[in-house]
Amino acid sequence: MTPNETIAPHGGTLVDLLASGPEAEKLVAEAANYPKIDVGERELSDLEMLTVGALSPLTGFQGEKDYHSILETMHLADGLPWTIPVTLSLTDEDVKRIGGADAVTLTGGGEGPLAVLQVREIFRRDKKKESLGVFLTEDLDHPGVRALHEAGEYCAAGDVRAIRLPEHRDFQAYRRTPEQTRAEFARRGWRTVVGFQTRNPIHRAHEYIQKCALETVDGLLVHPLMGATKGDDVPAEVRMRCYEVLFENYYPKDRALISVFPAAMRYAGPKEAIWHAICRKNYGCTHFVVGRDHAGVGEYYGTYDAQRIFEEFEPGELGITPLMFEHSFWCNRCEGMATPKTCPHDEEDRVSLSGTKVREMLRNGERPPAEFSRPEVAHVLIEAMRDSSTR
């Protein structure tokens, strides 16, 4: 860890798997001769995360020993905390195509060769064990469990060397690698940084939590997840515009930063909360906000299960400080934002709207109350719904 770094990466080394110069040229030539595996959208996100070091200290897709260790102990085989296996799925046809090859070329999205995987092993995944170990349920209505069961029965493990990153045409100004976020924190003189995970527009409740956290650290990283999500989640471009109007009007420009998190959503609740915290540690965050039902979906997890899971690790073991927040709201009697920890009043005094109610209001062109959502954010969402309804 250098004097300018906020925090050491997970495992102590920030990984960079992207080849350059003569090495990249050699990889391209070699890739033409290897069997090819087309990587799906979710695992393409994992490949990008591996390449830029967001999943440090991993240097490739995980093998069977780590796979079972994670599911059984929430640690890698070497004892480092880790809660979600990072695997490369293979179908029966993929396994036959690989045969006895020592390496395969990874492609995705019709972009040609992206990386070369040195095949260390191929193993059969245990979908029941993985469903329970990651998602805590076998229910196929759970989007993460469903995606797992739609994936191949086998996994390929081994180190990765990337030829190039997947191409992105959107959010170019916000796409920063862990190395780049760390450099930006250093440029701004931030030694302590709180990361905020989101896959939704930011309403007043989220803003309140972020600013409470910002009172105790040097900087805030709003780090929206922009990989694969559920089909009914708010589209990425709409969410980004919501973040932009908030930053334009309500955030201190020298103490807050937006950057894209390229991960795919697992909806794994508690296990994903730990995984998200580890990833943000690699991006240089010293603190991480864990709110109610973090990374949850439906009724699969308790409201604060994602906070309680941090107690299952030894103090300092994760190396990043979780900041726990309860549900926040506007209280008419307090005349401000609050949580159950600070507000003594009843529900009737609190402005709390369900997601269903908010979506209904927006569809009807109605602005949610200013105590719930900034008017600029409501305007973006109303316009997006209007545009989608006329297509």
C-alpha cells in the first residue's frame, strides 16, 4: 500500500489481467488456434471485473476446491473471505469442443476474441449446493437461482489473460477501473471513501443515507451497478440521468463521484452484500453502506439479514468498514429526514411510499411528494415512462 492509497486491495494485490503490446499481439495469434467459448452476458461482466482487478485477488475463474470452500465456509481455500463463486459455465457441447485443450478463447457479444483461459480443470457444478450456498433458496422463481439453473452443468477453471475489454458505447465518462478510481481518490486527497451500491434511482431516503455517511469520511463514491439486472428494473440510461441531475443540484462536487460498477446482479442478498463490499474495497473504498434488504429480491431475505452477515466474520477480516443504516423517510413532525433510530413518531407522520405506488404515480404523470423524491428525479422518471409508453 502506497502513501496515496486509501486502502489495500483484497488479498493485498490489485490484479490487472489486460495484456498490452507484443504480449497482446501474441495472444491474438494464439487465440485463433484455440477452441472458442462464447461467454454469456452475466459471465461477460465477471470477465471484465476479473480483467480490471475488481475481483482481486482472483486471476481467473475459480476451480472446484475454491468453489466448495466458498459455499461451505464463505472463504477461499486459502482462508480469504469470499461469498460468491466466480465461475465460467460450460454446456455439454462446450466440454466436447474443448476436449483436451490446454487453453480456450473466450468470445462474447459477437466481438471476437476477448481473452484466453488457461484450462486448469473442468468440473461439474452442484446446483443444489450452489443455490442454497449463495441464494439461501432453491426456488426457481428467484432470479439468481433461475439464472443458475439455466447455465451449463460444468465449469472451466483457470487463469485468464485478456486481449481487450468488452466494448461499451454508453457511460464512457463514468467507466473507471479500480486503478482509476484509486488514482482519482488520491488526486482529490481522499483517504477515506464510502461506497454506495445501487441499481435503482436515488430518492430522498438514499440521498439522506449517503450524506450521513459522507459526514464521517472524505469522499462518496456512488457506484451504480450497470451489468445485467432483472427485466423490470429501471433501465440503466434512465437511472444514470437520475444520478446526474442529483449531482448537478444537490451534491458537493469536490466530495462526491459517480462511477460505473460493471457487475451483473445476483440478487443474493446477504452473500452479495459481502461480495459487493469486497469489490468496493478493490475500487479503493474504506467504508461501504449496507442498507435495508441489500441486493434482495421479493421476500427471500429478512430486512436486515445483509447487515447481520457481517457479524459472521472476524473483526477486521474483511478489511472494509460496513456502515449500517435502517430504512429512512421524511417525518412531517420532525420536519426532516430520519430513521426509526432517530424519529419517535408513528407511521402516520412518515412519508413512505411503496415501489408499486411510486410507479403508479409516475405512469400517471404525477410527481411523488418532494419529501420522497427530488422533483428533478421525478421529472426524469415521468419522461422515461411517457417515452416508453409511446413506443
